[in-house]
Amino acid sequence: ADNDFIDGIPSELGQLRELKVLDLSNNGKLAGILPTVLGELSKLQHLNLKNTGLTGPIPEELGRLTNMDALNLDLNSLTGSIPRDIFGITKMKELRLASNSLRGTIPAEVGNAIGLTQLTLFENNLEGPLPREIGNLVNLTHLMIMANGLNSTLPETLGNLVNLERFILEQNSFTGELPTTLGNLKELKEIHAGNNGLSGPLPTELGRLTALQEMGFTENEFNGTIPTELGNLSNLWFLWLGVNSFSGTVPGWIGTSKLVQSLQELEITYSNLEGTLPAEWGMLSELKKLKMHRNTLITGTIPMAWANMTKLEGLWMFNTSLTGSVSHLCREDFEDFGSQDCEDCGLEVDLEDVECECCACCVNNDYVETGDDDEQYEDEYDGDGNENEDLD
């Protein structure tokens, strides 16, 4: 790995019949196509050709590598469809085909790869449904399929993936309601399903996912009220629900639930919420970022109890009907309170028609949208879809 090989993978490699590991990863100038003779390496267990400039299709002959444990072809320019025969390698634990130009559907044969623990197919041009046969992969811990053109409804068989920890499906075209069987995924730590066409109410069964740390459902068509059962998620630190069609008042129960001990980011923007801001949210002692903007029916003032949010770093509430003052949110422990410099404030606020006696940093500047909200996932994850870790 990490050499400067060029001019493609030599076909002579097919003569190394005892080879068990082949790692040419991160040789971006290697280029060329995948030679079909690789299918002759019957003892090969680990093939890593990530980021090697490969083009062309994935040879069907790779399906002959029945001893394969891990196949990584991420970050190339591979084209064509995913060969069905690859999923006949029942010993394979990791299959990584992310960040290519693969087309076609995810074959139903995916359900034959019963040894898989990690399946990464994100950032391709895949379309069609997520096959119901995906539910056969009961050992799966990571399912990463974001940034494709996948559509149709999500299969109920997802509820069979009882070992799943990360399920990332955002930036597709999935429709319909979330399967209630997702409530079976007791090991799930992350689910990101933003930028789809999902609809209906959020299932109350999501409240069973007590290991969950991140939940992202922004930019869908969910409706109804936000279920109180989400308050059972005592490990959740990231909750993004904005740009949906929820109804009802601002959910005050969040401030009296188990979320008070973990929640750090809360986003419910542009979601038709109405009423006043709940004083109970002052109990969210770990909260750092709160985004409620573009809920024009939110009225009243910022509750005095919110002064207890001592870790709050950012408050986004423009395009609401709030009035009054945010002076009580200022950091009184700063020297020269009342005339502190902007860089000392420690709090970023975007509001309209709201006053502050501390300084003029927060509320008198015009807010300019940058699109950063939509890039939250990309900022926190590397090119492999991993959060500050290398799973290679």
C-alpha cells in the first residue's frame, strides 16, 4: 500500500496461486482495469485496491474467490453493475464498493452473503429498491448506502439486522413510511436518513433504540407529532428532524425526558411547529447547538430558564415570531460583562426582533445562509463514511 506503482495491475499476478493478501491501496496512478485473472487466486483472503485509479467493470470472476474475507474497491472510477456472483462468497465479512460510478440495482443475491458485517455502497449511481433479501445479513453491523438513486419503500426485513450499528441511507429517493421493525435494532448507534422522500409519522418503536447516539431525518415528508417515545433515548446526542411537515406545538417533553443527560445538538427547523418555547428545555444541560429557525408560528420570548444551558454555543432561530431579549443567555462569568468583545461572548445567536444588552455581536448582524447545515454529515465523516476512524 501507499507506493507509486503505475501502468495497471499486471496479469501475471494470476500465477501467484498461494497468495492470501494483496494490498495495493492508495496508489492513485496504478489505473487500468481489474484483470479477470485475479479470479484464479483461489486462496486470496484480503484484496484491497482502494484509491488506485481503477476503471471499467468489476469482473464476475472475482466471485470465484470463495476464501475472500475482505474486498475493498472504494474510491475508484469503476463502472457497470455489481456482479451477482460476488455475493456468493459466504465467508466475506467486508465488501466496500463506495465512491465509484457503479450503476444498476443492488442484486437480490446480496442476501446470499450471509457472512457480511460491513457493506458500503455509497456515492455511486445505484437505483431501484433496497432488496428485501438484505434482511438475511443478520451479522451486518455497518450498512452504508447514501448518495445514490435508490428508491421505493424500505423493506420490513431490515428489522432482522439485529447486530446493525450504523445505517446510513441519506441522499437517496426512498419513499413511504419507516418500517416499524426498525425498533428491533437494539444495537443501532447511528441512523441517518435525510434527503429522501420518506413520509408518514415517525414510528413510536424508534423509542426502543436505547443504544442510539445519532438520529438524522431532515428533509423528508414526515408528518404528525414528534413521538414522546424518543425521550427514552438516553444516549442520543444528535437529533436532527428539520424540514419536514410535523404538526403541533414545540415538544416541551424533550426537557423532562432522558434526553437531558445526553443531547448536544437539536435541529427541528422549518417543520410547522407552533406555540411558545418551553421553559423545560432549560434542563438540557449538555446542549451545544439548537436550531429552530423557519418555524414562523413560534411566538413569545426566550425563556429565562434557558440561562441554565451553560454549554450552549449556538442558537439559530431566525424567521420565527420571537421577541424580547437574549441577555440572560450571555456568559456572566466573563470579565466586563455588558461590554465584552464579540470574540469573548462564547455564544453565536441568529435571531430577528430580539434584543441583547451584552453586546451587539449576536443579533444585529445580517444572517447569511451558507448551506453548512446540509453539509453536517460530510463535515463529520471522512471519504469512507467513517467517523474519525479507519476501518481498513
